[in-house]
Amino acid sequence: MTTVRRGTKVPARWRLLVCALLLLTSCSQEPLTAADPHADLPVPTRATQSSFSTTHASGIEIPFRTELKAQVPAELSDVLAFYRAELGQRGWQELPEGTTLAADHTLLTFASPKGPGLLTLDRAKGETTVELVQRNKEVAAKANVLPISGQARLVFGYLVPDVASLAINGQVIEIAGGANHPQMLDLPPGTYSYTLVVSGRRVCSDTVTVAAGEAWALHDDRKPSQLY
């Protein structure tokens, strides 16, 4: 004698709901892909927001610094796997120096075909935020913003045509006003306090933290900004 056991009949609307949930789960587990497979700085197709910024020197069309910022509704580990694969395909080599790997924060340094690269990932509001920077060493050298080996470079002097001076690291440096008279100062990596005086009046006092190989601009009306 054979006994046939019949399963409990599930209403059609519940079967539809279960199918929808299964479909949604399978879609969320799909691997990230690049929206433009030929872009130097790839953006995942599922990014909810992305933007690019570039830094140029006067008279030089090619930027010496390019930055991508994006937000991706995916786990940090998935975004990290995406960038390791995509950047590897573009000839970026991951370096051991300065690496930070944590569940909510990742920092990776690279040697890219154009120059140093930096990837920063963070978790915020259920998404992974992306900051990817590529610096062009050859163009930076042409623009005279590339520091000497092991040093960082400060660039200043894009000021109104007044008599100005910068006090930093035990030095007082006279600054010629105007966009055609930028000053350069190479310093060891570290944090420095500085004061900018224009026509005998202190207009800015701040600090700047620099790492080897970086270039930063000092301004009279806002915080220091990284050039390279």
C-alpha cells in the first residue's frame, strides 16, 4: 500500500510574494559591474551618486589630479572586490604601504600607470562611499607641483597684488602678489602651523598636514586644498 502525502496548499498571493522576495534577493547578490568599462576611474552601475573633479595647471590641458566620489548601495566588501578587480584590469598595482582593512573603513594605495592612486571606502547610511584619486606624475612635474623625493610641496602666492609674507616652520617667506608669481616650499611630511600676513595685517592662521609626495595650496580665504 502506498501512502501519498499532500503538502499544504499555499494561497496564490503568498506564492507571488515569496517569488518576488526570492527575485529581489537574487538581484541584490549580483556582482557589481562598471558603468563604463573603458573609464580610467570606474563607477559601479548601481551607484546612486557619482561625481568627478580634476586639478589642472594653467596652459596644460591634462589634469595632474583626478578624483571620483560615489555612493553605492552595496556592502563594503563587495565594493572593495569590485575596485580590486577593475583597477587590476587597468594596470593598477596594490601596494602594502598605508593599507587599512576594516568592516566600515578601507584605505588602499596603488601604483597606477599614470602615478600614485588612493582608494578610500567607508560605510554611511546603509551605503558604501567611494573616494578614488589618481595623480599624474608626469603632468605634475611639468606643472612644477611635484615635490622632491620624500618631501611635500606647498604652493602659495595666488594673492592680490599686495606685500605679503608667510610664517611657517620657523621661516618667514616674502610672497609676490598676483597669479603669475606662485611660491613653492618643500617640507618633510608632518603637520605645520602657518600665518599669512598681507600688507601688515594677519589674514589667515591655520594648520596643514602633508605626506610625502603630496602638494597642497595655501589660500588667504579658505582651508588648504590638496593639489597633488
